[in-house]
Amino acid sequence: MEGQISPELQNALELYSSAIKLEQQGELSDSLEKYRQAHKSHEDVEEVYRKLERLKLAEGRRTAFTEDDKTKSVDSSEVNAPDELVTHRIISAIEKLPQEVLLIVLQHCFRSMSDVKQLCTLSLVSRRFASALRSDILYQQFCYYSVEDHEWFEPLHAIEQEVKESYNNSWKYMFRKKPRIRYDGCYIDRCRYFREGTSDTGWNQVVHLITYYRYLRFYPDGSCIVYQSPSEPKDIVRLVNRFVPTLFTPSGFSSAEVAAKVGTWSMSPSGHLVVSYNSSIRYTNVQELQVRGRRLHWLAFYSLHTQTSEKIDFPLTQNRDYFFSKVRSYSLTE
């Protein structure tokens, strides 16, 4: 082991050992200086030092036991039982499985996109599981589930072509980076603007900060709910579904609250999202957004006349990105 250590590491280990001794003697300032020099000489000195100490301890234990000691240890099993439990680790049957068989087992563990949520939990079972769960074969299966659940709207043959052209032929990279729409929650945009108020005196000016929210909920069939309200998300998100009549009834209490609309949506492979809904009999509002992970970034917001195709652009100064909020009570049937 000594012959494999570089001069820099050897010097760092000596400094680290000196620092420990000085710390035990109460010389804290000198000890800290030695620690600093050791880490400056080699950044991994602490990890290497502790590893060497464990090896020395294990070697000392092995040489301490002679054949007579082993014979005596049989008679005094109460004393040596804990050591035997430590040294003789029971190997589980899973660790003995070939990698190919383990991958087949894991493929059967994930039967839908809802099972993929347990990926992190399963990776904590063992190192072999954590290593196997990085396999590209599993992520190919996950990508197919994304198509089946309409998170991606391209057919399978288009997905297989896209992974080669845009994602370096890596299913894992595609699964993690390709834009998708989620149905288990609601997208929320908090909008703010300032409005001038009135004052009884002329020497000051009242300014009101107005806050309202836009809500978007998507469905796999290409429909969506568009809703605008001054009410906070904690009071609204559970009510955003197609079977709440009051959601689609105009409110006379607030100008910021607009009756919910049922619209349509479509998304390109690159994540360009287009949401359309009727704002009146003659006009259709269109929101163009870009999917960026859990956020929807505004690209354009305008209204189109259904007969003349006249376009009226709306400013985006009040709008921030939509952010996704998961709602456990949501189901695809409501």
C-alpha cells in the first residue's frame, strides 16, 4: 500500500495524522493549521486516511486470532458471536441474479407511468438495484408509457426516430428532457399589475397592487379548462374540473374572475404548446406557451376573430410563467 501512495498524498497523510494528535492534546489552533495544510496538499486526504485506518484495524484483528483463539472462540460463543455476525454477511438472492435477469424483474415492476414514481424508492433497496435502474432498456419502456398515457402525442415510430436524431440515441436522456404535459395537477400563473387609486388630498397618490391567477388543467383527450380568478390556488385547484357548474358561471362580484372555459390544446415535439378557447361568440383566445420542465413559458397571447381572422395581441407584462402544482384528488374522468 505504501508503494502506491504518491509523495503529495504521503505528505498530506502525515500532516493529517499530526493534526489529529495536536487536536487530542488540545492544541486547536495548530491542529486547524495542519488540517488546512493537509487538505491543501491533497483534497481527498481525509477519505484516504480513514480508509487506511480501517484497513489497519481489520488487519490487526485478523493477525490477533490464532488457531488456538479460534478453538477457544467456539467454546466462548457468547463473546465472539457479534464478531461472526459482522464478518459473515448474508448475501441476498437478488444480489446473486445475473444483470439480464435483474433487468427483466425490474421491467415487470413498472407496468405503467404511475409505477415510475416509485423509481427513487426502489433505487434505495440496494446498489445493484440503483445500478440496474440506470439501464437504457428501462427508460425505453418508460418512454413508451409516456406515449400510451398521451403525455407525448407522437406515434411510437416517430418517437423511435426522434431519440436517434435529437437525444443521442439515449432513452434515458429523452425521458428526462423531452417536454411533456402532466395531468395529475394544475398549471398556475400569478398575474400582478398596478392601478392608480383616488385620494382626498392632492399631495399623495394611492397605488393599488392587483393580483389574480390564471389556471390551466389539461386532459389526455386534447381538451383543457382555462380559468381566471382572484382567489388563491389553495381555494381553487380542487374545484377545477368539468363537473363543477359554478366554475363555468360568470361572477358579478369581481371583474378579475371570469367564467371557466373549456378549450383545446396541442403540442409539438419540441414542446410548443397552443391553447385555444372561445372568449365570446366572435372571438377565440389563443395562448402560445413553451414547456420547460414544470413551467409553461409565455410566447404569445392574442385573440382571433372567427370570421375575419383579425388578430388582437395582448401584452404579456402582467403574466409570469405558469408553474405546475400537483393535486392528489385529480382523476382523468373529472
